Amino acid sequence: MISLLLPLVFVLSQSSGPVRSASLPPLSERQIKWWRDAKFGMFIHWGVYAIPAKGEWYMHDAQIPASEYKKLGDQFNPQHFNANQWVQIAQSSGMKYMVLTARHHDGFALWNSPSSIDHFTSVDMAAHRDFVKEYVDACHRARMPVGLYYSLMDWRVPGYYKPRELRDSAELLKAQCYGQVKELTHNYGPIDILWYDGGWLNMMGSDADAAWLWDPISLNKLVRRADPIIVVNPRSGWEGDFDCDEGGSEITGPIRSRPWEKCLNLNQTTWGFNSIQKLMSFKDIVTTLVNASIRDGNTLLNVGPDLDGVIPPSHVDRIQEVGAWLKKYGESIYETRGGPLQPVDREYGTTYRGKSIYLHCLNASNGQTVGLPPFGPKIMKATVITGGKARVEQSAFAITIRLSQLTKPDPDTIIRFDCDRAVAR
């Protein structure tokens, strides 16, 4: 993921648009429906960087030479890694898909990768285990949609920093990328999500700026040959099947036109395991999930297991709070779409499914009157599913809701409108 220590030039230079090609169109609405219905997923950043416990950018930020950093692979031998437990935690937290960092920017591969430069893998080094296989198999057993994150870059390769000057080295990096992506998508299937990262070169520019090297159309045609309906993000430089919104910034604005996903980190210190913990609050997680859903997006929330492969208990406790909330109110999130009303930042937004429209009030109070613009279906019944009462007046010009006897505290007051007909898309 993106480090806060990146040079400012990176932030300011993301201007190139994604590569599009008629020969490689994004998935159709029907093909990506399952992913859009899922709404909430678990991201997992895990690798040898869990040993120093300073985050996934440790090699870069501490300027560790590749030869020295490789020694972490000789120490990485997690004794309590249990992929089945990871999946169980995700399911009990209301998460409907998972994405594991198979290989981050440091180049350490969590699987049996013959394409790895210098055999920097969990199979070739101390652990002698294929963690990707264990994870994928656990997801398959539990019927959990399975995703893999892959970083195109590799800090160990000089050609990454000077791709034009050191073209042979850059081509070696490209060959590793193609080989490893083929291994992940062809050898462990079915894989449901391929989540690229790190397409930008020399720590600057955008993913699309580096398309001259990666040739993302060819790369993703390779992926599609393994599975024509795998869901792919846009960070290889190709437009992909959904847009990414990374980081903890507030979600605002209108409903978004393309499928999209908010990815953010439960421990706001770093994505990978860190001895310094600064967890998002329960309220902030729910608010993020709601703000994404009312704008027709997904939320991918990251956890960082420790050097032994254990998701910290504090992480588990927090996300299972969210799972308990979703168990009660998930009808307003899962399998919904954003709308029919445009959201009003920090106040309200709507989701819908069939004949049900869900009004999410983020700052509701007893006695409050909420005024809404009109929408097509007629409201037959209004129920405050989070507890309380709502009196509704609906006309051709406006909808007025008067709230009373609300149950507090709750980060989201949800009113379900049962309507006479489904929302027209």
C-alpha cells in the first residue's frame, strides 16, 4: 500500500488515465454482481515485515539493502498460522470475501514461486510452507470468495528505479511479474479477485504511466485465460473491473457510476503488523461501511497478522463488533445498491433492494425531522429497524420523516421503507 513517507511528487503526478482496450473489456454487471452484493471484505497484509513489526514499508523506509533484508526470510517461520481460523474470523465479522497480500513491494512471495528472483519465497526459505495454498484451500472449503493481492514492483530490483537506463533489469522485473501472476491465477484456482498494487515505477507517477513496461493488456489477458470472470482492480494500469479508493479519508460526494471499493486499514499506523496500534473505532468502521454502501461501493478493511500468523485479538474484537452490527442490520447493506436518493454528506443516504429502500441517518436525534426529495415508489410502511418510530408524510414534492423514541447509541439510524414497487434502475 501507499506509504505516508512517499515523495510529494507521487501524490501530485497521478494524472494519466487507465489503459482501455476493446479486446479486454471490464466484466459486465451480471458477472460482477456477486462482488457488488458482498459489500464487505477482509484485506490481509502479511509477510516477513511482520518480524520487525514496523509495517510493510520497513525495507524501503529504513533503507535496508536487499541482501540484508533477505535474512528475514530465514527467520520467517510462523508457528500459529491457521488459514481456517482467518476465514472463520472474517465470516464471524460479516465479511463476504478476503484478499491476501501474496507478495508485497519487498518481493517476498508467500507461495511456491519458481519465477521469484533469488528464490525469495516462504517455500524456499525457513518456513518451507506454501501459505497461499493453505489460505486458498481454506477459503474454498468455507465457500469464501478468495482474493490475492500482488505488487508488480520489487524494491530488490535496480531496474525498478531506473527502468529505461537499466532496461535488462526492468525486463527481468517484468518477467518475474508475468511468471508470478500466471502462477497465482493458474495454479491455485479458482481465484475470485486479483488485487494489483505497485504498478508505478521509481516511486513516482501513476500505474498508467508505467503501462509502457508492464503492458497491462497482455498481462490481464493472461489472467483472463485462467478465469474469464475473475474480478480485477485497475492498479496494473488497465482500467479493471472496479475503481479503488485507498486510505482513511472521509467518503463524500454523489453515488459513483462505476463499481468501486474503499480499502482502508483497521490499524491506522501501518497495514502490516506494527507494535504501535491505533485502531479505528467501531463507529468509524460502521460509518465508513455505510458511506461506501450509499454511494454504491464496497469496503475492504485490512488486518495485519503478527510474525506467527495470528490476527491480533484487538483486531478480532473490533471487527467482530462490526459483524454483530451487520447480523442485526445487514439487510440494509448486503445485496443492496446505492440510491434512489443522492447522499447528503454526513447526514443521510439510501440503499435499496427490491421493494425496500433503507434510509441511513448518520446523525439522527429524537424529535428530528428529516426532509427528503421525492422518489418514485410509494411508501406503504416505515420501520426504524435500529429501534424507534418514524412518522412519514409523502407527496409528489417531498417526503418528511419525524423521528421519535430512537434507540441510542448507534452510529447509524436505519429506516426501512416498504414500497409498492421496486426502485427503477
